[in-house]
Amino acid sequence: MEKSMQEFSYEELLKKVEEQELLIKALHNEKEDKINFEYFIKNSPDLACIVGNDAYFKMVNDSFVNVLGYSKEELLSKPFFEFIHPDDLEKTSSVLTLLPKNSPVVDFENRYVKKNGEIVILQWKSNLNHSNNLVYSIARDITDIRKTQEKLLSSEKSLNEAQKIAKIGSWDFSLITQELNWSNELYEIFEFKKIPNDTELYGNYLACFLPKDAEVLRMNINKTIANSVPYEMEHQIVLPNQTVKWVFCTGVPVIDDNKNVIALKGVVQDITQKKQIDETIKAKEKAEASNKAKSDFLANMSHEIRTPLNGIVGFTDLLLKTKFDKDQLEYLTTVNESANILMEIINNILDFSKIESGKLELISEEIDLYELSNQIINLFKYEANHKKIDLMLHIGQDVPQYIKGDSFRLKQILVNLLSNAMKFTFSGHIKLNIAQVEADAEISKIKFSVIDTGIGIKIQNQKKIFQSFIQADNTTTRRYGGTGLGLAISSQLLALKNSELKLNSFYGTGSEFFFVISSNKINQKAAILDFEMNLDGSRVSNFFNSQENYKILIAEDNKINMLLAKTLVKKLVANCTIIEAANGYDAVVLSEIELPDLIFMDIQMPIQNGYDATSAIRKSKAITHIPVIALTAGVLNGEKEKCIEHGMSDYITKPIIQTDLENIMHKWLKK
């Protein structure tokens, strides 16, 4: 029970009075703070508002009214979305969904439509008060800032484009700060990589000068600084890749109010073309005269490229007109194979160059001759049916199913021969015949023949068709298309195998192209894949139908590539667990946690690349034994060796070919 006033002592009453005074003072300060805050919000140059969960403004300050031109009543009478530019509604709604997750919105920009129809750009900071479920926001009008930035960017872009057209780069150098700045085009002229705050830029620049020209430049710069006079010079530069260019340089002084030179600026123009134009014309005429055959080849390439594309288009049309059944899958497979033909045609140019320079080497791998020959025949089924030609495959009973050789190059040769046969055959048949002509316990000599009932080849033309860029006569290209490279490349590839492409032909009757290669035989049980035959003749891997649950880790930062890799792996091994890692660091961590049976490692990844991640795996005792397979788009010489050096077990190039992936998984999962 509380005391009465008479029961309090003087000291108690005095203390109570002091407490009341402090309370009154606190209430006064709170009221004053509230008045000051309301005054600040009301008169702030920034736009301030409070929004309810019904999307209506609960409060807007005067700046909101002044900037948008609507009255407070108008602003409070409609959902705030009605004042936002239509194109910004979706992103605004998306950003607002972050607020309930305790994620304040910072520096978010959108456009509002003013009452007079003008557009204003606002930069927002917002937060959600969970106690009353209201959103408190403040915005700044940055319309003029953005317009100024756009003008500056446009001006800079125009300057860069003008410099690019004129091949003129600009520079400036501060004598006070020693800061050197180059325009984009100047980097292009010198073929330097643009590096921010590059302290070695001037040294690399001077390294392109001939010694005598570098001395002239030094003298010109000293003269400009000492006498405040500009300089000009024309000279050669030798780039790091040994490319030689001619440039015209100018430099002028920048003078302060005291007439002191405080900086230099100037331009460099690439005048190589101007200097070499006469030599270029002469070289062009000489090249045209000496390389007419190659020019004709290039002129025919567009037609040749369209040939496999016709297969793609044809089978796509068939696919669209059918249900999702077995035929549809077959057509889709043929579309894929046709695309591969297109790639092989394009690669012919590179192959020809490699062969002539002696840089092409054959590889030795296990080949399933039955599978390879059926794949090749399937490529030409559509065209054979269209031309009403019988397309046949015959493999002798004594031909070994598995041999050692380069499957890609063998396929390339046979595709070239069958493509030619299809091109020049209009009735009758085309036959791929594979027969064993000699064998012992280890080696098998196999004869591959492509026999057709086409137009045949005249005797006088039978030798020259094996020459590069040459066809039977000058009307062949116009009538039948082709590059004139297929037989030449095939002959040169066979020469690397100590074999020879031969011909039997009678004009008007048909032709037979054939060759014999010696290969090591492989026992069927020791081959890469052990198959059984379905009733429909398709082959199924016994291994991948097993019930064993494998753990496979895929390290890939690209979502599309990750989806492709997962799909292919699941297609090959349905009963497996896939672990995903978006970078090399996660791949190492997840490997130590999950202990996968196999790791597919991309090379170029954020945080930690595939090389470093693999090195880390090899240093960890718990996971050092796990096979790591490189997934890389690199196909340059030495790429595979680099992967092996960093501890990777094997190597697959992108785009991933399903058969290659299947072979790799069989090889390393069975160990």
C-alpha cells in the first residue's frame, strides 16, 4: 500500500520531485526530437514516404509532392504502383520481395511518371518495420545526374569511335603525378592489354621502339618540356609478337598560369596501311595469281557447308511432323551426326594445313569397328532413301570387332569416300565393305572398300583427283559441289599409317575406292565397353545397368554446361548420385565430405580454377586416390599434358561427346 504524502520524509519527497523533473525533461526532449524529425522529413530535399502492406502511401513529404507534381491527396488515394513507369513495375516488385527477408533495399533505381507526363529517375533506400508492417523509404531525384552521365558516356563513345575510324590514339602524361593515360585505340594500335594503373606501360611502349627512334623521342620530349614547343615524328614500332607497324606521333606541352610545363599530351596514328599500300597491292596480285585454285576452293565453301545443313533441316522437319517415338529419336540422332559432318568439313582446312606442315599425328585407341561402321552408314541413310539408292554395309565374319587405331581419322576417311560416292551416284547402290585380308595372333590387315554404281572417273582424271584442290574437271564443282580436299586429306592421312588410297573405276559404270591398314587386334572382353544386343539390334552397356550407386562430383560454374553434364551422366548411369560444385574451392571441400567415386573438373572457374583444385585434391590423403577428369574447351597442343601435370587422371574436351564420356566413365569407375 502506497504511503500518503504525510508519511514521506523530506528527503524522499525531494528525490521524488527530482525524478518527476527528469521524466518531464525526457518527455520534453522526446517531443522536441519528434518535432525536429518531422520538420526534417517535411522539409527534406529528398523524397520520403511510408507505405502500408496494401501498397498505398501512408505518408509523403513535401518533396514527394514537389517532384512528382501530384497533391498529397492524389498520392495517398492510389496504390504507389500506379505512379511507377510501366517498364519498371516488374523489377520494383521483385526488389520489394527482399524486404520481408530482413534485406533492406539500398541504391535501387526506378522511374516514376510525373503528373505532366515527364519521367523522373529515383534512387531508393527502404526498410520494413516488422512491428507495424510498414515500409519506410527515402528517395533522391537523380534524373539530372543520369542524364549528365549518359551525355558523358555518349561523348566518350563518340570519341572512341572517331579514334577507331581514324586509327588515332590519344595520351596524356602528368609531370607532377607521373600518371600516364592512354585511350582505348592507343592500346589497340600497340596491341597491349589494358591494365588499370599499369606502372610498366611506358616501359613496354619504349620497348616497341628501335633504339635510334627511342633516342629521338627522348630528345623531343626534353625539348618540349624545356622550350614549351610541340614535336612530331614518324617511325616504325615492333610489337611483342614481332608485328611491324608505322606510326605518326605528335606531342604538345600543357602550361600552367606561371608558364611552366606541367604535362604533355598527344596522339599516335597508325599509318601502316598508308605506308604499305603499294606493297600490299603487289602482294595481293601475286597471291591471286599463285593461289587461284585455293581461291576457287574458298568460293565453293559456302555451298559445301550448306550440304550437311540440308540434312539438319530435313530431319528437323521430319521430327516436327511425328510423335515422340523411336523414329523421332533416330531422326534427332541423325541431325546431330549431320552437324558433326559440317564441323568435319570446316576442320578439313585445318587438317590440310597440319598435314602439310607435318604437325598432325595419329592417336592409338580402341575402336569398335561394328559400331563405327554403323554410325557412318546412318549418316547417309536419309540421302540414300531420298535418291532411292541402296545403301549397304558388309563386314566379313573374320573381321575383328575391336582394333587399335585412330577412330576419328578412320571415320573421316570413310565419310569422305561415302560422301563422294553419294554425290556421283544417281541409281543402283553404294556399299561399304570391310574384309580381313591377312592376320596373325596380334595383327589384322583390314581392307576398307567403298563401291558405287555412279558415273565413274575417266582414266586421264584418276590420278589428279588425289591432288589438293583439284577435281576431275572444271565443271565438277559447278555441277556437284565439293572442296577438292576430301580425297587429298584421306590420302595423306593414310600415308601417316603407311597405307595408300587406291581406285578402280570405269567411266559410266562406277568406282571402287579402297585401302588396307594394319592394326593390333583386341580381345572383345578387354575392350573399353562390354555390350549385349537388344532384340532390336541396339547395344546396351552391361556395366551401366548395374545396381551399384556411384557418387559423381561435377565441378562446373556454367549452369548450362552443368545441366548438360548432369544429363549425360544420368543417361549413362541412371543409378548414381551427382554432387554439384560451382567452383574449384567447393569441389575440394565437397570431395572431402562426400568422397565421390569420380570427379569431373572444369578448368576455368571462379575462386579456384580446376588446376589448383586438382592439386589440392592430390595433396589430401583422404581423397588423393579419386580419379579427376578434366572438362575443358581447350584443344590446343599441350592442353592435355598441362592437365596431367596438375594431377588430373584423364581429359575430355567440350563440347562433350557422349561416347567419349561413356568410355571415360567405364575406364575409371571400374578401376
